[in-house]
Amino acid sequence: MRITARGSAVGAVALAIVLLVAVTGCSSDSDEGDSGSKLLGGLGALADDNSMKQVTFLDAAKVRKLSKGDSKRFTSVAQPGSFLLNSYEPGPWGQHLKVTQIDTAVDTDEAGRWEGSFDAQAITKSLKSNGYTQSARDGEEVWTRPGNTGVSFQVSEDELSYSSRDSDPMSAVTPKKGSSLAENKDYRRAAECLGDVYRADFNPLSSPNPVRLAALGQHAASAAHHTEVLCFVVKDDATAQRLEVKLRSVVGAESPKFAGTKVTLEEGDQPLVRAVVPDTATQRPGRLIISDMELWMTVNDL
């Protein structure tokens, strides 16, 4: 593997280098840390057949700690990615489940798993009142509606899994050994690149786009010291080189929006391009896919 790291924008370079210590990859000094392990653990809860779906991981407990005293700044990244939590109406659990009870979450547009502290008895009682029945599936108790319509659930005091698949619904969140997203080579490569992040958003791209997987991670040593990490897993070294040039061009053209950004390239069997973008105390985490999208959008012009 060959790694190149040319000059970055002037200002906050030292900060970017310090933050890179938390990002894994080829550096022998890197360390995933607790949240890095949580990220791989979250990906391990989803079957590999979710690999072409958008995936969101969130260490919600850490966000709650970071956002004390400045909750508005973290609004964009504080919510799990599940469609079940984005409606104005409560889910089939009624008022017996609150977002603040979720400590970690991994979600796609059809399935996910939440870990935390739940009132399983009250939730299952509410499921019953909403027409759900319990049955055994491969040794697991699953709550479904007649005909497997709607969302199916598995509920315990510390974990809630769900799936909206009609056929074999819980297969999305009960991967067989060695067949989870944590073992998917592109997702694992991106997760290792992101490193110690409290939130990660994965966006797979289909052919003919030469970028196979794009991921954005949120890292914070504290609420005042925040950075965003972009990782692009690409098909070959030539693509990686073109993307590196484009990212550097955007950083320069949009100055000072991305001041302090460090772009690195890793070539080899799984080429990867990484951009580490430090935020100021006034910038809201998640801005790279909400407002300042120029770096993220470089993948559309390769």
C-alpha cells in the first residue's frame, strides 16, 4: 500500500493531524477507540444483503453528553436514522419508547437495531393492542402482524430490532456468521477509515460510478473540538488519484469554508481517499451533507 499526503489548507493543520490519530487505516499509531468498536458492532447487527442501502450508525449516548449546554448545534446528527422515529405519530409502542432510551442505533431504510434501556413489558403490551402477535422464528421471539405486513419486531429490556421486510423479516438483523456488514470488505474498509466516530453515514454507489462506498463520520474529543471525516472507497488507484485532486481543488476554491482540511490517499487492493475537515465552534456537525456539500458531491463528477 502506498500513502500520499500532500499540503492541506493553511490554518488548523496541527489540529487536523491530532484528530487523524483517532482515524484508523494504515497508520500503526491509530486506535479505533470505544466508539470505533461500537461502529463495527453496529454493522455486525445488519446482514450483508443490506450493503446497497444507506446505513446510519449513532452513538446516541455520546451525543447526549456532547450536546449538554448546546443541543441546537448537534440537532442534525442527534437522531437515529430510522423511519420509525421520524413521523409525527408514535410507533406501535405508543408512549412507551422514547429516543432518549436509545444508547446506540444502526439503521437502514427498512431495518435496524437499537440498544439501550427499554420497558419491554409495556412495549409488547402496546404491540398486542395494535394487532401484533408473537411467534418463534429460528429460536427467537418475533412480533408480527397477520401476513407479515408492516414492521416486525424483536424486543428485550436492552435491545430492540425491527424490519419491514415481508418475507423472512428478521433476516435483515440476524446475519449468519461471517455475513454481516462488519465483514463486508467495503463497509469494513470505510469503518476503519472513519475510526473513533460517534456517528457514521454510509452511502453505497452503484456502477458505473467508480466510487463504491462513501461514508461520513462525526468525531468529537469534546463539544468544542469537532471534526468530520469523509472516506471514499473506490475501485482503483486511478479513481483515487482523480478524487484526491478534485477534493483538494474544492478545498482551495471554497476557502475559507474548509480551512484546515487534510486530504490523504491510500492506494493498493482497496484504494481509499480520506478528507478530515475540522469544524469551528459555530459550525453544526453534519454540515458536509446538509449545507456544505461540495466535498461530498465530488463523487458525481469522476
